[in-house]
Amino acid sequence: MLCRLVIHDVVLIDKLAVSFEPGLNVFTGETGAGKSILLDALGLALGGRSDAGLIRQGASQASVTAEFVLDITHRLFELAQEQGLSAENPVILRRVIGKDGKSRGFFNDQPISIGLLKQLGDTLLEVHGQFETHGLLNPATHRELLDAFAGLEGLRNKVGEAFKLWDESSTNLETAKAVSDRVKNEEDFLRAAVTELQQLAPQNGESETLAQRRIQLQHREKIFEALSSAIQSLENERGAIAALTQAGKAVSRVSDKVTGLSDVLATIDRASIEANEACHQLSVVLSSLNVESDALEKIEERLFALRAVARKHGTQVEMLADTLQNLSERLSLLSDEENQLKKLEERANYTRQIYATLAKELSVKRKSAGEKLKKAIEKELPPLKLEKAKFTIDVIDLPETLWSAEGINKVAFLASTNPGTAEGSLQKIASGGELARFMLAIKTVLSAVDPVSVLVFDEVDTGIGGAVASAVGERLELLADSVQILVVTHSPQVAARGVNHLRVIKRVKANKTVTEIETLDKTSRREEIARMLAGTHITEAARKAADSLIGDVLPKKRA
């Protein structure tokens, strides 16, 4: 609910703080006292249009603060969280307007854009009457309200889940088709590339091995000469192996005569064995250099071929084996394409069928609920002096291209207020109090399911009186059992039903005209209703009539 409204320097208001109560809050006052200024200020706090002309003369800026206390399940908290805002009760929306016309918005003292301020405000309050009207007049809300009225949220959620599955399977099918088309266009390239790579048969690590072998063969003569010299140094008559053998024999002859020579002899033996092993390894390497005369040419051809193919595919030689595998898999996809596409198509058709079945069930129930809601609202119209008005709920089947998670229908609330006139959207059927009364009829029926918890009716009683005004007051009082209502009224029958009566007055202070608000107690409320009945000169008869109106209402409030 809206708890408090604080206004500074807006038009004729210098400083004003207004407190509100749950239920029906009524605003009364003389014409021109400034009731519309109050509603304009409230609209500013919720993201409405602004301009520098709203700033009170002589002031540097204007500001409006609206304070709400909400149930923790209210959708504003979810929206605030999505926007990264810290949200807790009380919820405070504030708007500051400078002389240059620029304005700033705040949510619980956190700066926000005016667009977001309006988004948040739209979840809190709706205004119906002489100025900006939204909520029910937005066709985007009609489908959700009809579903809530009929208790179809559970079925609609199932439809949404089915649509998600259908959408995913359709997307997968279209993606696969696109891939298949690309693969088909690349078929010739793929087959040629795979054949070429298969013939080349690249191996992991082959490039490095070939490069090393190439270096060896390029320096074959030098390496051959060096290794041959090393073998001779080890094996000839004066080589290391012969020298170690002679040394071993010499030590062996005297090893039993000198302590410790057995260890020396073991060391010489090991050195002899290592020298022989080195000689053997050198011989193996040397024999590997005895290759065909064209070996170097063949290695270079192989290496150049690998590098050329790698450049063609934009990769490294080391990755050619992986490239062959990837291209082969893409080619195999082509051969398995029909089976894969068939499976995906069957899945898409299956999920579409599930969605269509649920959505058509939802559509049938919407159309049935639309008739019930239509009749319920039309029953509310005659007592509100709208007996000639017609109301229709149009549940239209959409083409498949427009099906969505919300179902296959577009829902529109249509009306006409005069016989013979075509039905149209709600915002085009009437203006002022007539439209506000139409909204009152709809809100009365939908009060239990409408998510907005604060409603403002601006002069909903325009052009009516007597029994019709009483009917308007009764419906406002009934509606106020489920939502908080602010109503600007000139009707004593409506004012008598308020639980919080606020009088807007205009006074002159220090040679300046200002608008103020008084919260009326029991006595002053009686006087105000008597004024509304009698005019400027309040008579005892008017006071008794006011007592009668208030007395007629009180028993209903206690019931």
C-alpha cells in the first residue's frame, strides 16, 4: 500500500506530507483547490512525464517522494533484484526535477533511470480518470488477467514449458539443416581433401623426425668422417680399447702383491666395456648413414609436401593427422545426414504436437472464461450509468508464426458506450469519468486477480449523482477490501464511504497561494460532506443529510 507522499515545491505546493490508510482514501475540495496537482505529483514519483513548469515559482527544484509497504511476494522486488537494486520495506520512490527540466530518479536512495522508475511504478499503482491511464488500458495485460480470472496459470505454465521444448527442437533442426547445406556445398572439397590427406598419411611427430633426419643427411660426409675417426681411435692397435686391454693385463700380473689393485682392475674392466659399447653404437649410427643416394631428396620431398598441405588447410604440420580426422568426420556426417535430420524432424514434430494440444486446450478455456468474464463485467455496468455500454473479450487465434510461450491467442478487451457504435479498445471508447467508471466495473470483477495493489480514480463520479453515485461508492468500497484506493470525488455519496478523508484546500500565505491537505476527523468530515451537499452555505439540513449518508455506510463497514 501507499503509506506516505511527500511533496516539495510542485506548482502551488511548497511543503506537504500526506499519510494514507488501507482501503478507501477520498480527496475532496473546491474546484481549483489543487487536487489534480496532488495526482500529478504522485505520477511524478512513479516515473510520469515532467517539465520545469511544475517547479513552484521561486524554488530551485521540485521533489516528490512516495513510500510504499509491500508484501514480500510483490513483483516489484523481483524486478528490482533483476536490475541489481537492493530492495526492502519500506519501498521509497523519489523524483527530483531541476529548473533545466532534467530530472533524477531514486529507488530506496539508489539512483536509477526514469525509465526504470516508471517500470517500478507501474507495478505499484494504476490511475484511471482525467489524466494518464495505464494498466488495464494496455492490451498486453489482458491475456494475463483473463488467465488469472479463470485460474489458468498452471495450464499456461505447461504451455510455456512445451513451447520451450518445441522451440529448442526446432532450433536444433534448423541448425542441423544449415550445417547439412554447408556440408553439401563443401562435399567436393571434403572428398578431395580427405583423399589427399589419406594418401599423404601424416603421422603425429613426423615433421620433427623428418627435419632431424634431413639435417643428418645434409651433413652426412662430415658426420661419417667424424664417426669413422672416433671408431678408429677406439679400435686400432693404439686405440683406447687396446690400451685398456694392455693396462688390465699389466695390473692383473701384480694385483695379488699390492692391496687395492683389485678395485683398480675392476675400474679398467668397466672402462673397457664402456669403450666397446661406444664403439658399437658409433658403428650403428654410421651404418644408418649408408643409405640410398636419393634418400635426402625423398625426405625433402616428403617434408615439403606435408608443409604445403598444412598451409592449404591453415594449420601446422603436426596437426595434419587431426585435420584428416575432422574432415573425415564431416564427410561421414554427410553420409549420415538423412538419418540425423529425420530424427531431429521427428522430435520437432512431436514437441510441436504436444505444444499445440496444450495450447488449444488453453485457447478453448480462455474463450469460455472470456464469456464468463464478459457477463460478470456487463452486470456491473447498468448501476454505474453505463447501461447502454457493451463489453467484449476478443480471444483471437494467432497464425503459427506468432505462437509463443503464452499460447496461440491474442486477448483484447473491447467496448462501446453507445448503441450502434463499433466496439474498440478501451482507451478509445470514452473519456474522463465515464472511462473511469468503466475501469471501476472491470476492476471490481477482477480485484482478486489483478496484481496492482493501489488504484487511483480521478473524478470517477463526473456527471452522475443520486443512486448512480451511491452505486459508484459501493463498488469503490467493495474494491477497497482487496486493494488500496485513492479517489478524487465531488460526490458526497462516494466521500461518505472513505476510511480516510482528505480535504484539499487553497490558502494565501505571505502573499502566496499554496495548496494544502487536511486529514479530517469525524466532525470536520461531517462538515465537508455537508458542504458537498449544500454548497457554500452549510445548513442544518445539510448536516443531517451528511449524518444520514455516513450512517447508511457505517453498518456496511462493520459487517
